[in-house]
Amino acid sequence: MSSNDARAKRSAFRSYYALLGDVTEAAVRAGFPRETALADGAACLASRPCREKIESMREALADPDIVSAGLRRLAFGSCTDAVYLVFCDELPPPSVIEGLDLYNVSEIKRVKGGGVEVKLFDRLKALEKLFELGTAFSERNKAESLLEALTAPGEECEPIDS
């Protein structure tokens, strides 16, 4: 394996680990062999720069804008690829499946009789959560504005004479 390939795999591992939190799964998704995935992932985590980059990625992923973007994608995203998967005569090759946008899919299972059942995330629930998130941030911003107003240096008030 070339040094560029190794560097790309380590970079992909950091991203997947920051997102998933599972060493083996992150390593496999990054392209390491399943047989050595745990050891390869652990070797990456042994590096301080690797851990620091993962931590900064996790902080970025905790951003409320990312949460709302995910909810918007669930609420308004396309289910075209899921429909394609259900109605294709044969299971597509892994390279095709890997390219499908199945973000809105919550569950896929084979049912008795040879059929396939695909469940999608509930769009209405995603919209409700998006509304709740927006309301929570609005309330937090109002509270922060009030605290800033109360603690901001300003003109001294004159005492009221009785």
C-alpha cells in the first residue's frame, strides 16, 4: 500500500470514527481489511494528532446546524433510491448499493414469500423535531440576549429619591 493510500485510509478512519464511535466499523468503512480492522483502528487512535483531529471533528459534529441539517434531510429528502432498491428485479452489486442515497431509510428486511420491506423515517416527526430544535435555539438566544443586556457595562443609574 502506498503512503498516499495509507494516509487516505487514516483520514477516512478519523472521519468515520468521529461520526460512529466504533473502531472496527470505522476502520472497515475506511478501507482497512475486516480481519485487521480493530488493530488498524487502534493503531490510528494511538497517535495523539489522530485523537486531536477526531476531537475537533466531534466538536464540529455537535454543532446544532448539523443536527438541523440532518432533520431537514429526513423531512424533505428524496426516497427515489429506496424505491429503486425495492423494485429492482435482482439485488444490485455492492458498488451500486454503496452509491445509493438511503439516508431516509430506517429499516430494510426480507419478508416471507421473498419480498423486501423498506421502512422510511417519519417525515412528520422530523418536522416536529426540527420545529422543537428551532424553538429551543430561539429561546436560548433570547435568554443570552437578556443576560448580555443585564451584564453589559453601561451608564450608571441615578438613585431614585424618596
